[in-house]
Amino acid sequence: MININMDKAKEVHKSKLREARKPILEKLDVDYMRTLEQNGDTSQIVAKKQELRDITSHTDLVNASNIDELKAFWPDILND
């Protein structure tokens, strides 16, 4: 039987999540600056950026007890 270190697996998965969110955050940074320059409302952009930052501490990720649960955690926001 293969023993999986869930703590290590979670860290690996977090790295993948961070990698996937990086270009989304970069695009949102540009959107934020453009909106700010136009004196627009940045609240939705700020909220989406925070949601992306919070992914690595999401309860579904933190509480994953097996590799299948861990693999299943891929928030839709990362598919934008």
C-alpha cells in the first residue's frame, strides 16, 4: 500500500493553485490600475483579488483528508 503524506501533498497542490492564479492576479492588477485612472469603482476587482488570495487557505483544501479530495479542489475562479 502506498502511503501519501497529505501535508506534503497539500503544499504541492497549493503551489499549483498559486501558479494558476498568478496570471489572473496580474490581469486584475492591470484592470485595477485602469479603473483607478478612470476614477472608477475598484471594489469588485479588489474582492476578486482577495478571493484568489484566499484559495490556499480554503477549508476544502485545508480539510482534505485524502488525495481524491485534494485533487477535486480546483475553484472555478481559476478557470477564468
